[in-house]
Amino acid sequence: MKLELKGITKRFGTLVANDSINLVVEPGQIHSLLGENGAGKSTLMNVLYGLYKADEGQILLDGKPVNFSGPGDAMAAGIGMVHQHFMLIPVFTVAENVALGHEPTKKLGVLDLDAARAMVNKISDRFGFDVDPDALVEDLPVGVQQRVEIIKSLARDAKVLVLDEPTAVLTPQETDELMEIMRGLAKSGTSIVFITHKLREVKAVADKITVIRQGRVVGEAEPSAETAELASMMVGRSVGLTVSKKAANFGKVVLKLDRVSVLDDRDQRAVNEVSFEVRAGEILAIAGVQGNGQTELAEAIIGLRGLQSDSGEISISGLSGKNRSVRSVLEKGVGYVPEDRQKNGLVSEFSIAENLMLNGSFTKPFTKGLGIDFATRTEIAEKRVKEFDVRTTSSKTPAGKLSGGNQQKVVLARELSREVELLVVSQPTRGVDVGSIEFIHERLVEQRNNGKAVLLISTELDEVMALADRIAVMYRGKIVGIVDAQTDRAKLGQMMAGVAV
Amino acid sequence: MSAETKKEVRESWKTPAVMGVLSATVLVFFGILGKPEAVSFELTGVREVVQLPNIEVGSGLLGTFAGIALVVITALVAWQVSQNKRASIWFSMLFGAIALVALLGWLAAGNVVPVAFILGSALVLAVPIMLGAMGGIMSERVGVVNIAIEGQLLTGAFMAAVISTITGNQLLGIVSAMITAALFSAVLAVFAVRFLAQQIIVGVVLNVLAIGITNFLYQQWVTEDESATNSPGTLPIISIPVLGDIPIIGPVLFQNRITVFLAIGIVIVLWFILFKTKLGLRARAVGENPLAADTVGINVGRTRFWWVTLGGLLAGLGGAALTIGSSGSFGREMSGGLGFIALAVVILGRWHPGYATAAALLFGFSIILRIWAGQVSPGIPTNFITMVPYLVTLIAVVGFVGRSRPPAADGIPYVKG
Amino acid sequence: MSESVKKEPINWNSAMKEILSGSVTRTLLSVILGFAVGAFFMIISNREFLQNIGYFFADPLASLRAAGDVVSSGYGALFKGAVYNASAATFDGAIRPLTETLRLAGPLIAAGLGIGLGFRVGLFNIGGTGQLVSGIIWATFVATRMELPPVIHLVVAILAAIIGSAIVGAFVGFLKARTGANEVITTIMLNYVIISFFNYLLLDNNLLQGATAGGYTKSDPAAETARLPALLGESFALNLGFVLAIVAVVLYWWLMERSTIGFRLRAVGFNASAAKTAGINVNATYVLALGLSAAFVGLAAANQALSSTGGVTPTSHAGIGFDAITVALLGGSSAPGVLLAGLLFGAFKAGASAIQIEGISPDVLLIVQGAIVLFIAAPPLIRAIFRLPPPQTTNMLTALKSNLFSRGAKR
């Protein structure tokens, strides 16, 4: 089926997420939609899928204009979508999930689960998926859950399959397997829209590439195009992710992990006997594909997550023990920039000034007896806003009203301004505009130059390579190896796939 | 991302711990330190076709045996936990039933226990709770927290009494009770789905409104001439041929008012719809992950609206069971907290019609036990018996069902992009 | 204000829009709509109106007149019974309704603050009743079973009420922190448990039952030394309880808006995981919040236990624990809001008997109360009914305010 988008525009308030976007996907083609986080790719696909209503523009299928009032219409028209966050019911079985929405039934609307199982088995056999129809989805690994999503779409006879950042949660092997699946599907006539910001994958699998930046189509390219060319189209200028750094001047060990094991929310061992040290004056980066235990590792260091009973210890400047409170860790001199700033870094209803005192409500300078020292707070807030270049009309503006980059600057302003010895920084530039990225990188290097120990956790290999003095690669909860920053990309890639060196 | 899904965390010892304390209590206080008098269980009433002999047993002896049985169950549950298995809910239920028998034996030392009467009354008293809970389950399964069951029971009770009296037709009374409560529930649905209001707040306020409106109309319209507006009488008792003559089971289950039969039927039908049909699968999907349901073309708002509203029908029937199904007239605020008990029953019953029915029966049982114990042995502080089901719920919430999961999206409004 | 910030010109139109879309406007409209709903019920239950409505098309005025009559006599009686009685013979008599309103508003305000504090932390404390009763139990014990010098006796009794309530709240918080038990369920269950326990205490002479209670559930009257003193002399029932409620309002304002504890409470309420990441102990905050919440409710308990000259009964909680929820909601959980909402619902209680005399069931006020809060709970509904503009996000109002308040102030 041929899919055409003509002049799609979608606005959220004053923000133009999609600005008259045109896109043509030929039958059996793998068409890659390339763009940075926040470029408007997902919005566009949600418009296509009927989740959002476009303000302007037209969708055509095989030349005929269509109008979707909901995902049901889109599906009926032959569009399937695998969302970045899986749309599965964790407590249902695979068969129930696949059946949901177009359930095979016997008399009186009684579910025919046998038919649903047969459907899962049929598709799964055809493409070699190996999925048990009776398994509960919550018990399945992420890669398999993704296949369930694909089966869901195929079971509805999808002619156009949209994959939204499908590799973000996959290991390199799983990514390769997915690409194989995509080629197979395309061969059988399915059109595929592949949304991603990863250049390597685009070049490996796409037949055609459309690049999107700030809600607009900025160009089209063939997969044979140079990586550098694609990258510059994507970010609007040549990417020079190099930060000037002085030679490292290592000091004493500030953070020491000794065979640390941690559980995730589903009670599975997410961090498995991890040991490493971070010294004053260095940036140690933890690289790895998302979901390999990095999140849990950071939370364990901060004290948000307890250690397992058979785990070794984490010690920060001599503070150790199994159940350290977050407050004791922070007061020991640790700054923490969490991975998800909306959820863990900021209170969006609070003003910038209030957010800047979020972890300072126990001690001076923000307090005066049991009360808040409002004068000092305002003074500090005005100063930080200037210092960290937070673009806002006032420090009384609620943090929720700021852009992603400015929100991140508020978090950094809070954490970097405290008297810290150790900085734990998770995904510092995720969803942050290019201008702010550079600013944030410079600040981090500045901290290292001032003799602070920095633990940088990032899934962006470019960022890791630009900032780190040493790189530890994490895979399935274990540190595969710790190498120096000059290690070449290919080798790091192998390590991220679990190959020890 | 490992494929193996071995759990790393041990099952909680809370359940066997609580059970251990309770079994020890029963064994020591009802058994070893129990009363020597005999207690007589009267299995069949005088008028029944088939007569069975009474069973007599020493109160202390009964307590001892019950205590030992409880210790055994506790041991079994402890074994399950030590094997890192989830404690079976059937053990919990059996445990509760035996503990109740022991309590009964202790209370009734030196007296006769009319078994059929107590069980039958427990069932009748449980019916409004059961029906309220079924309404609650319908609502919470699609993700709308329903604190307004109390108000729905109350409006149902009012309408059933007044409309039955005015029209002289009890069936019409039942239907109007159900429809009014459903309309009431529809308000919750609209506020939750359309206005994205805080569901707990709306529920609390609807209860205030239900009390206000029924009190007001009761005083303005009903009190002047109760015989013309509030004397509906009670529904006739239907005895099912043959089945009704079985000892114990017959009088308890098969000689009842239509409300009781309807309630039992509704529980079965609701269970079937929820877990065996397309409608149920979709409803549960909406309650677990509304966005996912939306992406496969299920209309979340509509599903929520209808399940919540139709849940009101059931609660309305529960209200009718209070007036024309039991007391025979309406009184101010006569639901007296049964709606909140129904809410507890929903949770205690893990959002499952069958388990919720068992929990409702527990409450029905405790109510009749309090009434009956107050009559046979005036020395018993009935206020403590009143507390028992609430304490059980409290213990269950913190111990037994602490880890049971409500529908994941329960109480969260669904905002479409 | 720094020099660099450019002064925007005042845009009256957008400032007006912001006022219209704001919560104050919405609250006022909700109150008006609530009264309209009450009027509707008065009208449809009025005999004269019902007789005339049959001839509506023949004589529309008759039914309209009947409707107008019943509404004006109903709400007129409310005013007369709750604010100012113009037909009273003496000045004392004329203002007595107002003092009654204040007296009845006191515990509503105190308990409303408590429930509101819970809301600010994202907790639904439905257990006001149980906490109130627990406070009454403790206060009654001190007031009837202990002998202490004046003043000290009163102070100890009030503290006992506050502690008695706070312990229950903190226990709920402990259960939530420790086991994750939902506070809505545990508070509801505790309501029943505590009320049963109170009944038990009131049935035993050796416990709290009064010497002259016979077989009834009633305590001795509070000792004179432990009674809240009258404010306007013995001829008015208004006592120190109202003053304590006002003190509570000020304390609540300071606690929530000015103190670091309030800062942490609000942080947990808005975003518990961010608060936790910032080193705030969320579980301890739940215990503290529910304890504080119940402590305010305890002040209402002191008022109920130490005001009456007749001793307490199982119904001495007077439904305040539940009314407090509506007070907190109407007041938006803010100190001034709860004060005003408490006064309004206090007036409803004070005016009840006057309405009853007019032949209208005072339960109509419960309907008004419920309807108001129902409208409050759904801002989009009010906006739709009155065609108000959607929420505005301009800075006009702030600019306007600073313009007004900086006039004449130091530059």
C-alpha cells in the first residue's frame, strides 16, 4: 500500500510540532524517518495513527484521502504501529493482547482464545518469532514484547507498519534480528516507516530516508549518503561533539563499588556484582544500550534503591552501608542529575526558585529556623538563572512551563552549585536542544577540571566518547569491561553487545 | 535482558504471621481457656420436611479442634511461603470460615445455634453488600474508583420503597431503584470521563448529595403519610421445589426473595462476562492500560461510561434489597455505611466477583452474629463483634491483600492527546 | 524588580480573562449554582407550587409566585437563622444567629484544615470521623476522669484531643508507609472500629460512661475547669473554640506557605518521586502529614468534647469529619479558603432550625453543600455552563498586581 502525507501541520498551543510535512512511502519500501529527539517524528506518526488530529493537511492511502478519528479507523485502513512505549496489557497473555480489539468470538461474544492462539502461532511461525501465546506479557523480555507488538499489527493485516524508535530498548543482536524481520516484512509487501535517530541503523536497513528537524522536513536522502551528511541534516549544523579538555589530574577515590547487586521493580537482578571506582578529577562514563541496569545502578548509588542481601557495598567518601538514606548521600556531597527530569528531577508545579531549593530544605542558606528564607532564596534563584542561562521571564515561573533544555539547566544549576565531591549524571542531554547540549557538556568538564569526581551514565556513544576519561560498558547488569576513552567505536560497539575484551 | 524470570524476592511472611497469631488466639482463648458448656448446633428447623439431629459439642473442645485446624492451615501456608509460592486464597478463606465457627461455638456456649437461620440471615444481609460490590467491581475494573456505592444503595432503597408503595407494584419499584441508581452512577461516570474530575472527590460528594436528597424528599414528601408513600411491604419468599426441601442448604439458598436469587445470578454472570467474553476482555484492558486499549480501537470513554453506569443498576438493586427485600420500608440514611463495606469487599475480594461474594458473606455473617449474640448472651460486648469485619478488612489490606494489584489505571483519568 | 525587565503595558482585556478563568470566579459561580440546585429542590417539593403547576399555562404567574415564595422564605430563613435576625427584640437576639454560625464554623474550619492538609500532600483522609472520635475519647477522659487546676485542665484536655486524633492519623500514615495500604480504605475501616470502641467505652461505668447515664451511651459532662470558656458571656454559646480555630488557620497558613516542613509536604504532594530523589523521606512525610492532618481534626474534637454541658454521646462528632471534606474542597485547601468555606457551612448548620420552621427540611442545605462541591470538582463543567474563557496563562494579573501594589511604595 502506498502512503502519502500531504502538508500535515500539528500545533500544541504555540508550539508547532509538525509544520506542513510531506512524505511518500511506496509499497514494500522501508522508509526511514530520521530526526533528533523532539524533532516531531512521533507526533507525525500519532497523527497518522489517528491519536492526534492534524490541524492541516491530508493523509492518502493508495491515492485516496482518508480521515481517521481514532486508531480504530487507522487500523481498519491497514496501518499498524509499534509504539516506543509498548501498548500491551502486562497482566494479559500474548494471545489476549493480540486478540484485543478484534477478538475472535464464539456465540454470545464468548472469547475464542483457541483461535487467538492459532493466530499468534501462525504469524510467529511464518516469521520465525518463537513466541508462546499463553505467556503473560509482563514476564517476557523487552525484545519479545516488541515482537508481540508486531504480531498485533500483522494479525490485523497491516499493510503499512510504523516502528517508532524500535531499537532504543534493544541490544545490538536484537536490533539485527529486528532488521532481519523488517526486511522480511518488506519483501512480503508491507510498507514500513522506521522512525529513529540512529544513523547506523538507517544506513543498514532503509530504502529511502526523510530527515526531520524542528517539525519540518529538511531533506531526503538515499541510504548510500555519507553519515556526516545525514548527521548535519539532522542537527542543522556539523556535529562537533568534541569538548576541549585538559589532561586529567586524578585524585583520591571518591566512589567505590564492590560487587554491587540490585533488583529492578519487577524483582529481577538488574545490576549484577558490579565493581568500579571513580576518582576525583575524572569522568567515568557508563556506556550501554538502554535497559541494561544503568538506571538501577544510578538509583542504588544515590540510595533510592536498596542493595540485595548478598550484595557488596557502595562507599562514597567513606559513607557505606546497605541502607543509606538518600538525604545522607546527598549531604555527603553528591550531586545527582536523574535520567528522567520530569519525573525525578523537578516538581513541575513548583517555581524555578522552589525547584532550586528542592534538596536544600533541611539546611542553610535556604532555611531560617523552621521557616524558609525567602529573600535568600529569591537572590540565589536570580543568580542561578543568570549563571546557567535559563531562558525565562522570572524565577517565579513554574518549572513545568520551561522547555526541556531549560528544565535540565535548572536541575544542573541546583546540583552543580552545591558543595559536592561526586556528581552522578544520568542522560544529561536527553531531549535537550543542541545549543544547551554544548553548554551542559562544558559545565560537566568544568566540574571535572575542578577536581570533582563525575560518573556519567549515557546511552549516547558520541557523548560518552567526547566527555569520558574512562569508559565502563554495561551489558545485562554486568560491567563488560573498563577501557580508556581512546578506544575505537567498533570495539565499544562489540562490548555493548556483551563481547568481553 | 535475560529471558529467565526467576523472582529474586522472597514471598512475604506477613500472611502466615497474622494467621499464626490468630490461630494461637483461637486455640488458647476459645480452646484451652474456653468454656466447658456444650454448644448445640441445630441443623433443621421445626417446620422442615427432613429433620436432622442437633450436633452437640463442648465449646472448649470445639475451640481446641478449631485451633488445631487453624494451626495446620497456618503451617501449610508457611510451607507455601517457604517454597516461595504465593499463599493460596483458598487457605485464607478456609481459615476465616473455621475461625468463625470457633467464635460461634465460644459465643454460644450453653446455647443452641440455629445454623440454617444464621447462614440464611447472613446471606440476606450480605445481598446489598454483594450487589454494591458488584457495581464497584464493574466500575473499578474499567479504571474508575467508585466511592459512591453508598449513595447508590441509598437512592435505590428510597426509590424501591416509594415507587413500590405509590404504584403498588414491587417490580416497578425494583426497576425504578435500578434506573435511578444507574443515573446517579452516570454522574460519576460523566465527571470521571468527560470532566476528568478527581474520582474520590466526586464519589464523596455524590454520597453527600444522595443523603441530602433522600433525607429532604423523605421529610418533605414521605413522612406526612407513610402508609401512602412508604409501606411497600416485602417481596414474597419463593421456595424452589425439591431444592428448597434439602436440609440446611434448602432454607439457606433456595427459600429466598427474588433479590437474593438475582444477586447470586448476577455474581455468576458478571464473572463470566469479565473473564470469558470479549466485553470483559476489553473492559479489563481499559482498566489496566487505557492508552493501549485506545490504540487498538477501543473507545475508552464509552467503555468506562457504560460499565460505571450499568454498575449503578446493580447497586440500585442492592438498595431495593434493603427496603422491599428486607426491612419493608425506607428510613433516613438507612444504608448506614453498607456502601463503604461494599468498597472494602471489592478490595478484600481482589476485584473478583467470586472472592468479593465470599467477603460480603463474611460481613453478612458478622452482622447477624452481632444481633444474635446480643440476644443469647447479653454479657458479650457486641461492639467488639461489630468491629471484627472492619478489623479483618484492615488486616487484610495491610497483610493478606497488600500485594494484590488493583487494575493498573484505577482512579486515573484518561486524557486523550 | 530589576531594571532590565521591560514593563509590559497593562492589557485589561487579558487581565479580565485571567480573572474570569481563575479559581475564585469558578468557586463563586459554583456556590451560586449550588444555591440554585437547592432552590430547585425547595420548589419541586412545595405543595403550593405543585398545585399551581397543573394550571401553568392558564396562570403561569401563580406557580412562579409560589416558587419565588418558597425560595425566598427558605433562604430568608437561612439568613435570619445564620447571620442577622432583624425581627429580634434585642440586639443580643439579633446577632445571636451570627454567633451561632461562628460557634458551629469553628470545628468545621479546624477539621477542614486537617483534611485540606492531607489533600495538599496528595492524601485522601476520609477518616476525619474516626480521628475526631478518638480525640473526643481522650479529651473526655481528661475532662471527666482527671482533676486538675483550672486553665491547666483545659490545656491538657485540648492537647489530649489533639494527640488522640493525631495518633490515629499517624497510624494510618504508618500503615501506608510500611505496607502501601491505601489510606482511603484504612481510614474508612478505622472510622467504624473507633466508633464501635467509643460505644463500648460509653456503656461501661468504669470507663467513660457517666454516673447518671443509666443504660445509655453518654459520658459525664466535662469538668468546669476543662470547659472552653464563653467568649461573649454566658448568654451566648460561642466559646474559645472559635478563637482556637482562627489560630489554627494562621498556623496552617504559616506551616504550608512559609515553613520548610510545608515545603516538603507540598513537594511530596506534587511529585513524590522527585521529592524522594531530593532526599525527602516520603514515607516519613506520609506519617507526618496524616498525623498533622489528624491533629487539626483533633482541635475540632476538643471543641466537641469540651463545649457541651451535657456530656458526650456517640453522635457528638456531629458528622464534622465528613463535612470537613467538603469544607476543604470548597476552600481549595488554602488557609483563607477553608476559613470562608467553614463559615459558609457553619452558617448552614446554624440556619437549619430556622429553615425547618418554614416547613422546609433543612436537609436542603446538605444538597446545596453537595452540589457546590460537585461543581467545584469539575472546572470544565462550570466553564461550559458560563462560557468562561479557558485557563489563561498570561502574566497580566501578576503585572497588574505589582503595578497596583508598587504604587507609592519605595522605588
